[in-house]
Amino acid sequence: MTDEVSAKDLHNARTIWDYHLMNHRLEPVDVGIGLGSHDLGVATFTAKLYHEQFFPMIVFTGASSRTTAARFPRGEAVHYREHAIELGVPSSAIRVETNATNTGQNLTFTRDLLASADIPVKTVLLIAKPYMERRAYATCQKVWPEVQAICASEPIGFDDYLAGIGDTKLVLDMLVGDLQRVMEYPALGFAVQQDIPTEVESSYDRLVAAGYTSRLMTA
């Protein structure tokens, strides 16, 4: 952790972290969808779930963003695929979607990829960063309502996640940014509405006031 992050900031961030987790019960589905990001743990956990036979096919989706271009120069989905193969997933079980630059595109382009391959899909498991679960679910409900979606992420605690990423401020910035999108995307037509407890909104306001704003959308 960095010295500039106060205990109060961490408390507020933990409140938002807990809210983002959907706590869905895992069950077998038709396809596992690994949503691209800076977090290679998504690919690791997707591979684990594949080996545990939660799905017979994986789609990794994602181009690059300003936070991932240096780490994943060939694109998030391509690097995720390579990592999953290193973990023993056969290449034949993986498809990649390499154009998406936001969550709506992740899901829309994945839907279209599977449809063009005549692969019927009724159920999907969305695998994401822990603090992206709720936004992924709300987005899928909007852009791909025909499927039954459940969400999962690497089962890791908040403190361990911060230590693994190694940049506490970045994680807090992204926690705040994801919550802003959960709050604002429904009015923009990008996602379905989610109930947001007052405590979560208050934590968001306090972190914005404290300067965790680098991932906020601007008008």
C-alpha cells in the first residue's frame, strides 16, 4: 500500500468492494466469458473453472486500454488465452474476441462471435475482476438479456488483492470508476438499474472528494 492512502479511504473502498461482489452461486454453464482488464487473475480463475468443468468453452474478450496497453501489447484477450494455455486449457476450447474496448462491446461482440459460429448459448458465466462483477452483470442483463448470466471472480480478499496488484491508488480509482458506471449507465442505456445502499453512495462521495477520480467518466 502507498502511504498516501489513509485508513478511512481504505474503509470506504472496502465498502464499495463488497458491494461490487455479486456472490452468485457457481453452476455449470454453456460458455465461460473472461472479461479483459489489467488483471491476469481473470484468466487464471477462468482456467481453474474450466478444469473444474463449469463450462466446455471459453471466450476471452478485450482489446487494450490505456491501463493495459503496456502490460498486454497484443491485446487483453490474446494474453489471457496464452496464459490459460500455459495453465493447461486446450487451445481448441478457447475463442478470442479482440476488438472490444468496453464492457458492452465485450458482451455484444462475444454474443455475435458465438452466433456466427452457430454455437447455441443459453447460460454464461462472466469472469471478471472482483470489483467489476456487478457492472458486468448489469451490462449483460441489458445487452444480452436472452441468456442467463452469473458472475464470478477470483476468490481473493480486498487486502490480498491490493497487495497483488501493487498499486493501491489505482485500485481505489478503479473501484470508484466502476461504481460511477453502475450508477450512471442505466440512464445512458448501457446497463440495467442496480440498488445502491446509502452507505455505498456515501463511501463513493468520500473517495471522490479525497481525489480518487482518475477513472471517472467526464461529461
